[in-house]
Amino acid sequence: MLETRPAGLRGQRAGELVTNAVQGLSSLEAYFARYLPQLVLAVVVPVVILIYIFPRDAVAGGILLVTLPIIPFFMVLIGLAARTATERRWRTLSLLSAHFLDAVKGLQTLKANDRAQRQVETLRETGEQYRKQTMVTLRIAFLSSLVLELAAMMGTALVAAAVAIQLINGGLEFSTALAVLLLAPELYLPLRMLGQQFHASTDGLTAAQQCFEVLDTPAAVSVPAAPLPAPDPRSGPLVLENIRFAYEGRGEAVLESIDLTLNPGEQLALVGPSGQGKSTVSALILRLLDPDGGRILCDGVDLFDVDPKEWRRQLAWVPQRPTLFSASLAENIRLGRPDADDAALLMACADAGLEQLVDSMPQGLETQLGDGQRTLSAGETQRVALARAFLRDAPLVVLDEPTAHLDSESSAAIGDSIARLSQSRSVLLIVHRPALAAAADRIITLREGVVVDGQVER
């Protein structure tokens, strides 16, 4: 799924996905390990018992055959109500998880805006709703057990009465009557147990259904059945021809008839107001999204005919908000090239201006980052992203607003690192700051999804 949707799952809340993928799918154990085996027993055991009883006591066999379908009938009725209640309860649990995750991630913002108490009330209300829906589900489960037990008891009582009458009249031997009385409860037992296991497995089935809805989401990136070799950006220009793109759920296109050319070794700056499609252009070049119309070519090769993974090996990307993972600083930098040796890693750190940060850390490059560990400032995080790009040493570099959230001093320092990174490489630089754009070979202005100023030489 993630191979075909590398830009992420837009419209999905992280808390809901985690709840479904972890807690929900773990509940599938009850379905596969208990419900399905019990389903087999519920089909096989009654048939075997009826085959044994009918030749010996047709009356008892007829009673069992008539009363047996009553249990599945009630199971279906109660099961439909149970599934609906479970789906509502699971959606509430997913919503509760999403609210809690949002509250933890935005705790500082909530406190600063005096909205923490309101978030607590929201969590309390959602938790109370989840409690009520859980009680509804439990009531349905208890009702199911009561109905199934009652049906089984009535069937067994009718068989016992029929056997007793036949014994009194001398129409049935004692050994046969005893066998029928012992087997009658066993006929209903697998079906009663099936009802219990069904209720235990509904959580997993509901979560699996929601996960399959995510998995069935249409792919954002196409993968050719017979891909061509990935072209080298050093051998020919990267060309966007008549590109159009619109995000799902939005009425208007983000990009409309975009034409753009990036020559080998050229530094091209893409400028314009926020929200005009500049980052979308970078995502299309990275093959994180597919355009709705037009072509993207490199050295004359249509990138639709190339495996996106192979094409991305030719690129280095410095996003606007780099992600640091819960790992060491060295592992975070090696994300760009996992097999890089220590010498290459140190050189990348030097090129990105990370020496001072590394020296200030107690364990140097082995210092752990992430939740509960060392945190980095916006400028330090951006330098880590630049170090990844230096280490990757790709012929095409895409820089998406690398200084958008930095002060002037940090921006100047990052600008020096970008200048070193841009040497002998093709660079697409998406910027707001005039100083960075001025260093490019050409400047293109993008506004409302179209090129408005053409291609301006530096």
C-alpha cells in the first residue's frame, strides 16, 4: 500500500490508523484461532450426531432436526445487531485514540491558548460515549447467550420427554435412550460456542474492514508492468509538459498546464505565494504523486514508464519539514544512504555544518533522537536533512522551502550549505526568500497553479 501511496494517507487520522492496525488487527486472533475452528465444529458435529441418532430413534432425531435451525436463526438476528453496535463502538474508540494523540502532540499549544480544559472535556465526553456503547455491546452478547441457552435447553427437554415416553411404552431400549440423552446437549453445544466466539471476534472483523477500506484506496503512483531503466538527470533535461493536477476532494486544480524545464547542472528557483502548487511540483518530480494530465520526462524518457523506486535513487530531497525518527543521529543521516561508511558520514556532516552540533552531543553521532530523547531545533533539523542529501550524493536535488521556518542567521548558514550542495548537480529550489532565489541560474514564478512570469534569467 505504501509503495503506491508514498505521499501518505491524506484524510486519515494517525490515531485511528494506529488503533485499527495494532489493537484492532490483534483482535483477529479470536476470529482465526477460535471462531473459524468453532464454525467447522458447528457444521460437522451436529451432522455426525444426527446420523448416529436417526437410525436408533427417529422421533428424537426429528425433534433435534426441527429445533436445531432455531439457534442459527437467532444467531443471525442477534449477530446483525451485535455487528452494528461493535462498528459504532470501534469508531468511537478510534475517535478517542485520535483525540488523545492530538491532545498529547498539541499540549503546549492547548495550554498557551487556554484550551487544555476543553480538550479534557472532549476526551471525557468521547470516553463516556465509548463506555455506553461498550455496555450496549455487552448487553447484546448477554442476550445472545441467554437466547441460545434457552433454545438448547428447550430442545433437550423435548428430546428427554420423547425418550421418556418411548421408554415407558417399551418402544426404546435403555442403552439407546441413554445415548440419545447424552448426545442431545452435545448437538447444541457447538452452535452455542459459535455464538460466543462470534462476539469475541467482532472487534477484529470491524477493524479489518476499516483497514481494507484504506488498502483499497486508489494508488497515488502508478508502477509500470515492464519498467524502463531509470534515466540519469546528468544526461538530459528534466521536462514537465502541460502538467495538470488536482487533489481529491478539491473542486479546482492545483496545477494547470505547467511547462517547466530543468537542464543538467542547472539551478532553477521556483517562487510564488504559499498554496500555489510549488510543493506539488516537487512531489510530482519525486514521483510521490502522479499528474492528472501531461508528461514528466527525463532525457526523453517518460517517467510513467519507469519504476518510481528506481527513479528516486537519482534524487535527493530536502523537505520543508524534515522528519527525524526515533534513532541515533547517525542513523537519521544514513537514511539517505544506509550503506555509507563513517568517513562519508563525517564528510556529509561537515558539508551540512553539523560539526558543532555533533561535538555538543554527549555521545556524538550515536546520540539518540526522538520521543523522550534529544530534540533538535528547526535549524538543526534542517541541517540533518541537508546532511542526508550530501550523503546521498544524487545528481538531482529538490529543495522544498529549506529555510521557511528559520531566522535570518540560520537561513544564511543553511544557504551556505545549500550552495555547496548545489555544486555540479541539477537543483530545483522552491523558496520564498529572495536571497536564495537570487543565487539560482533561472527563476520561475508560479501563481494560482500556472507560470505567470515565464523563465527569468538571473
